[in-house]
Amino acid sequence: MLHVPPPIPEACAVAFPGDDAVRSVAMAWQDSLLRERRMAANTVEAYARDLRQFLCHLQSRTGAVRIAGLVALKPRDIRGFMAARRAEGVSGRSLMRALAGLRSFARHLEREGHGSVSALGAIRSPKVERRLPRPIPIVAARALTDIDIRAGETREPWVLARDAAVLALLYGSGLRISEALGLTRRDAPVPGVDSVTVMGKGGKERMVPILPVVAEAVAAYLAACPHALDPEGPLFVGVKGGKLSPRIIQYAVASLRGALGLPDSATPHALRHSFATHLLARQGELRAIQELLGHASLSTTQLYTKVDAARLMDAFDQAHPRAGTRATDRVLDSAGRSPAR
């Protein structure tokens, strides 16, 4: 009979298990990720949650967790934790992140002079197939950013203008929703402003271009907004004047999926994917797209090349100096003759 381990206790979602020394070094590690490594807050919280779950797993099997016990861990101890999480239905992607977090914590232990957790070196990361981005077709992406598509709704006109402006930024400039909602009133991309600086992941700033149609959408929202916006406060606000929640924009897109015949994968973030895919399909330069998206690694941007490989080959045929030769080869092949080598 298959043994299914008990789930990780809810108490582990609150504090780091272990003795005072373990808790102290764990808190210092978490703080260093935020302040020194400048990781995104969501990433740091995910790493910390994974570490809490790992320490709780150890505590349930060996008692109080101490630093000496962490340094003396065996590969089977870590594999046991990974197996327990897998049995709870945790995905391979989440397990890979958990292992990355544990390795980060182990490096911190070693830097602080506590010793090396050599067992982690014997653990292979789970193989995870990278999911391809799922862009929205051009016509549908344009419709999502058009205020008229929601003309029949009972929402106030300024709310509809606000949502249209946010979505226009996601599709027109390739912003993450957190980046769009992080803009201040002072930095509003209105007509006459051709670029804006946004704060991306890990506190990294980048400059993105603003299309005239996007600037006009933002200006229309500002003209209709009933709230007096603080120059240093958020550009996009909720109905009560507070900072707009990403959930509101997610709900807005979800309400339009049915009308436009779009799948559940059509989300606000899918507009960012659409921005990159549609640029690439029109022969946009990969390095430039990487800069626009704020990707640290070109390999992340290269995923978009797999989305529309057929169009990339067409672009190659049209642009490469030997494209005529390739076309001739295909003609000769179809006639049953071997092309010259």
C-alpha cells in the first residue's frame, strides 16, 4: 500500500522552524535576498515559504532543527522532502524553485561560516519543460484595449477608460501588470511623452517606448478620473481613490473572454506575450525585444521564437542573401532533380 506523507503543517507558513540560531540565520538570509540581491518580493516570499516547509519536514522526522544538523544532511533527506511535496501534488516547476531556494540558503550558511551543505550537490533539479507563451491574436488584443468593447457595461465611464489605458500599456509597451500599476501620476505617459521608466523585477529600472495610441488612452483616463491624483501617488486608482489592485484588471479581461471567444489563457499577462510575439513576427530584433521586456537572459526571450517559427522562416527567406537559392532548390526538388551541392 502506497504511503502518502502527511501535509506540511499550517504553522510552517508563519515562522521558520528550528532553534534560535536557525531562525536567526534564516531571517538574515531572507533579508539579504531583498536588500543585497534585490530580488522581487514575491520571489523572496516563495523562497522563504519553501525553506519553512523544508525545515518543518525535517522537524517532523528528526526533532528540533539545528545548524549542525543542516550541514550534516544526507541526499536522502532532501529527496524525502521532494518526494513528500510531489505526493502532495506540487508541480515540477515548484519543486525546481524550492530546490533553488534551498541552495540559496545553503550558500548563505557557508558564507556565514557555518559549513557546507554538501548533500544539495548530489540532488538534480527536476526536469521541467518550459511552457511556451500563449499570445492573443492581433485582432483580439486590439479589441481588449478598446474602450468601446465594453460600452454595454454598467461600470462608470472613467473606470472603463482606466481599464482600457492599463491594457493599452500591457500590449503597447509590453509591461507587466505590476509595472503598469506601479507608475505614478507624475510619470504618466500622456501625449508628448514618448517613453517612460518602469520598475521591473528585482528593482531593475528600464525605459520603454510609448505609442501615441497608448498615450491617448492614458490621457482619456486622466480626463475622466474623478479623483485628485497625488503627483507622487499611483497613476491608476480604484473607485475609492486607492491604488488599483491587479485583480480588478484580471476580472475585466476575464469578463471579455467570452465575448471575444478567447481561451482561459487570455489574461492581462498574455498581452505582454502578445507584444513580444507580434513584434517578432514583424521581424523585430530579438535583443531589442529582450531589452523592452526587461528579461535578464536572452534565453527567456528566445521562447517567443518557437511560437511563430513558420513566420520566422518566411522572414529568413525574404531577408537572407541566399534566400533565392533556397527557393530555387525547392523548385528543382519538386521537379524531381537534385539541386547542386
